[in-house]
Amino acid sequence: MKIESTQKQFLLAAEGVNKTFSGFKAITDLNFYLDRGELRTVIGPNGAGKTTFLDLITGRTKPDAGKIEFEGTHDVTRMNEYQIYRLGIGRKFQTPTVYTDHSVWENLLLSLEGSRGVWSSLFHRPSSTERDRMDEILKIINLTNQRDWKAGALAHGQKQWLEIGMLLAQNAKLLLVDEPAAGMTDIETHKTGELLLSLAGEHTIVVIEHDMVFVRQIAAGRKVTVLHQGSVLCEGGVDEVQNNERVLDVYLGRKKRHA
């Protein structure tokens, strides 16, 4: 199956993707296309297939049918998780997965692009270029003053920013960010939105989110995808999506009007 829906090459393209778990259709004929440098927000009710879709992209699970291509040449459905990781696809889970007993600086060091193990990474003497890159990342994620703190001592929002920084250290081409605003204060949420917006363009980002205030912040002028029952219900600007009759019926829980 060759993806050739359009003449342009997408960074990520999924066509006809299906996944069933014990009779439950988690993903049904899903088609999804993502441009390089795009920041795409994906919303949908619980059970819409959002997390399963990220699992399929990262190789945590395999589709029953369909294909997902990265950079137009790599069929990730045929690859293992570590191979997909090395392609430059990084994922930030809803619950931060940082090394709590290591410093912020060491977390970035452990995440630097390369195939070293944990111990060799910790004893690796970064080059001046790598140090400059890590310093730059600390500025981007606003943790310069916390570089020597243990990651476990960071506030919840700061741990989220550190994990995004770890994806940057990995040099991920595609950042998959799962519900970054969950559990954050309003101030942390706004700063997280500013961080993601600052990365858009240079990086390609998919954000899964429920907080519509946050969605409005990061999706202004950008495309939003609504998933429902494992397939794309609609796509468009945030106002267009929120006013879509089908979205009002199935995503916002509005009862259907009878003629």
C-alpha cells in the first residue's frame, strides 16, 4: 500500500489505519496528514483513539491494517520502537518520565542524540557544541537556574518542560506531546503554551489535549483535528471545530435535534 493521496510529501501520513482490541475498534479507517513544521492539536472524547494513535506512531502497538509513513520513506508500522525513536520521533507522556534522582543537566545529557547507554552517557564529557546546545535548551524550557537541581525537586510544570527539553536534546524531528496541561496551574499552562508555540516551525509537534482554553492558545490560526470512534470527525480552525454541528453532537455531548 503506497500513500499517494497528494502530490506533496508530508512529514507524517497515515492512511486506512485500523486497530481492534478484543472486539473493540479503537482506530477505524483513520487518515491523517501532518506537514513538516506544523503544530497540530488533536482533541476528542475519552475513547476516541488519541492515545492508541500515538501508540501506533511510536510502535508500542501495531495496526491490523493500513500504513503510517514518516518522511515519505519510512513505514513505521514495520519498525520496532527503538528504530522509530532513532528516526527522530519522540513522545512526551501525560505523566512526566524524567530521571528524578538525576539533575536537570544530567537528564538532558542522558537524552543527547546517540546510542550510548545510561552509564556511559553520565560519564560522557559533552563537547563544546553539545554543552552549548544543552545551555540553549535550558533557556528554551526556562530551567537555566534549576540546571543543578534534582529533577524530582521540580514543580509539576517544570518536569513537563524538562521532558520537552529531553526531546529537544534527542533532536526529535516529530514531538508527540500527550496532554501537557494536565495537572498544571493556570500560569504553568500558559507558559507551556508559549513554549510549544516557540518551537513550532523549527519542530513538528502533535499535541493531544482536553483543556480547550489551552487548545485555543496553541491552535490559533492552526488546524485542529477532532477524533471520534477512532477516525477523523472533522478538521479546521478552532472556532470552526467548536461550532461544527457534528462536534457539538458527539464531542460536546449535545443531544441531537429532531426535525
